[in-house]
Amino acid sequence: MVLDNLQSLHYFYPELILITAILLVILCDITFRRLRNILNPLLTLGSLLLAIYFSIQINQAPAGSLFQGMLALDSFAQFFKLFLLLAGILVVLGSLHAEELSQVHQGEFFALLLAVTLGMILMANSINLAMLYLSLELVSLTSYIMVGYLKGDRLSNEASLKYILFGAISTGSMLYGFSLIYGMTGTLNLYTIRDVFLNQGVQGFDQFTILLVLILTLAGFGFKTAAVPFHFWCPDVYAGAPTPVTAFLSVAPKTAGFAILMRFLFSSMTQPSGDQWSLVTGINWPLVLIGISVLTMTLGNIAALTQNNLKRMLAYSSIAHAGYILMGSVVLTGEGLKSMLVYMFVYLFMNLGAFLVVTIIYNSDRTFEIDDYHGMFKRAPFLAFTMGVFMLSLTGIPPFAGFLGKLYVFAAVINKGLFWFAVVGTLNAAVAAYYYMRVIKAMVIEEENVKTSPLQISFLNQALLLALLVPNLILIVFWNPIDRWTTTSVKLFSGL
């Protein structure tokens, strides 16, 4: 079902709501100077909640494409739409009592966050290379500004500059790859590209050019997902950006990057065959992704071992988790794609939870150093307990939700016969346990240079901590709805 522009508007309500909200936040910020600190977050949260409501309503629509083949309308798109909107809500709530943002004007922050969310939704839904590039640029440009939001902070400015430089190079490479695809196939639609490859056969194209296209496009996707060797920006940007922005970047744009990676590879470079896909280009890109996955998780975990700054440690941790998520993309099955969705879903709660704890401690002690977390269990027992759960969940230890993510990913590669790949992932998880346990040790066991004053936590942050803690504890028990949702969401192509 291919809908024209007017018909598509009926299924475009969430995006229209976000566009309207961006304009309202800007107008409110200019007009109501005394009330803007109250109205802006309320408008932002209200628009995100309203967008979620309409996304759920649209979920019942038949599969097809919007605006004459520019955006997808399917369960895969709906999964990421709901995921990204939920991430936006959690980050807005986590930013309300963040001291890093209290010293600067916050009106633009909420408008930028809405703009990034809009761009990510369009990214995840794009099935046209031009639309994919434009939405990627919307996400990138607004992200650059958010990273440098602390205009008086040298580290924030430096982080934004590095982000811009790496983003420009990777996006330019990706765009050149897109131009080669258009030159070979004469189309920008992902499904039509696959049909051209199928009809003409791989012999009709130069194999080196196809490999070059794959490498160039992976540069853009790898930048968004922080995969090796496109990860260099990640530690400095995470350390320099305001912590709520870092939390947002660690989850939402990364997830959108994986969404377009899956759409590109599984829409234009493969064809559905029963419950799996087969390659149509003659290039074994799953082998390339295996190499990237192994390097990504290994480098991220090894680099995290020596970090004393918790934000930098979590930055390298997020690189390692990108490697785990990539494991699901190499098996060319619906089970592999489903494992990626499961991992990203549980990663949302455990990683945002860890960054919220970092934000709360910074509010009180103005530090990101792990050595300054000594004795935190005595100062704030609930905070230390939640951080322990988030660290154990990130490690992948049962019965916490992070165990489910690794279980699905490892099971997918084992069922494909890639036992050695699963062993590499398991060994990396064991390495990661060391630096995660180091945080728990500092908060619970270490007693050197311990502060005695209780750590104050606002009621909102306590409620948000609880909201992020509960899924990490109970998802393993109430997992069937999530399993059914992700199973439905990977039915992206006919034949699944």
C-alpha cells in the first residue's frame, strides 16, 4: 500500500505533533518569560505523550509506505517510534533537576530534544536514501548543538567540535556511497534497489564498487552507533556534554542508527527467503559485520577497564554494547533481528538508569570520578542499590533485564552455528564485569575519604529511579508481552 501525500497525513500525526510542539516551545520561550521554565517542560512532555498515544493508534494500520515511498508504515517503524518517544520522555524527566543545566537557559534544550526525536523517528522509518540522509542531518545538527549546550564550559565546546568533525567526515562518506548506489541502480528506494540487484544479477555490477558502497555507507551508520572504527568521538563527547544529553546520545541516536542499518542492509542488500534472508549483492557483508562487532565489543571493554571518570567509562561501555547488538545483524534471520530489538529495549532502562545516578551524584558532589563514590551506600542506600542493579544488568547477570538481551543475541548466533562468535561475546561480557563491579565496590565496600553528609535526592529523581529500576527487576518474569511485541516488529518483509 503506497499512500500519496494527503493520505499519508492520517498516519503522520506523531511527527506533526512534534513539529507543532517545537514551534510552541520556541514561541512560549520568547513570549512567556516568567512562566517558560514551567510551560516548556510541560509542553515537551505533553507532546511526547500525545505522540505515543497516536503511535499506538496507528499501530493497527495496514503495512505500506507514506508520501509515495519515502517513509515506511510497518510494525518495525512503530517499534522504534514508541521506543524513541519513551526515551525522550525519560530524558526530559531526568533533565529537570540536573544541576548542569540549571545555570543555563533551558528553552532551547527542549526544542532541540524534540527536533532530535523527530529526526530519529524519520530516520528509523526512511526507505528512501534522500529521506534517510535528510533525517540523519536533522539528528546530527541538533545533536551537535546539544553537546555544546554549556557554552561557558571548555570541555562541552571541545566535545561539540569533535562531534561535528567526525560527523561531517562520516556523513560525507555515507552520502558518496548513496550516490554510487543511485548511479548503479537509478533509484533511491531501498526495495527498488534490491529489485534491481535481483533482476540484473550480481554479474551486472562491479563487485569492488559494491564493496566500496558498503564500506562508505557503514561509515555513516557506524558513526551513529559508535561502532569501531567510527567510535573515536564517543568518549570525549560523552565526557564533555551535559549528563542528560550524554544519556540521551547513549540510547536514542544509537538506536536510530541501528534502525537505519537494519533497514538498509535487510531491505536493499538481501531478499526474504522463508524465515531468513539471502544475500543478493554477492558481497558477504555479514562477515564484515562480524569483524566490526568483535572489534567494537573488545575495544570498548578493554578501554573501559582503565577509566576513572564514570562518564568516560560508560562511554566505552556503550561502544561495547554496540558490538553486542551488532551480533544479531550477522545471522540473516528474523531471530537475529528480534534479538537486536530485545537488547535495545532492555538497554534503554539500564543505561538511562546508570546515567541518572551519575546526574544525581553530580548534583550533590560535583564529581564524575569513581573514587569519589566511596561510601555512597551509607549516604544514600537506595541510590547505591539502584546503581548496583543497573551495573549488574549492564553486565548481563541474571535475573536482571540485561541478561535477557545477551541471552537473545547469543542464542541467535549459536542457532546459526557461530559458536566461536558467541564465545567471544561471552568472554567480553566477563571482561566488562570487572569495571562494572568496580563501581559497586566503590559505593558499597570502599571507606577511604568517605563523606558523612547524607546525599539529597529530589522526589522526582527518586520516582524516576524507581521507574527505571522496576523494569530491570521484573522484565524477566513478565517477558511474554515484550517477546510478542518484538516478534511482531521484525515482520518487516514478506516471508516472515
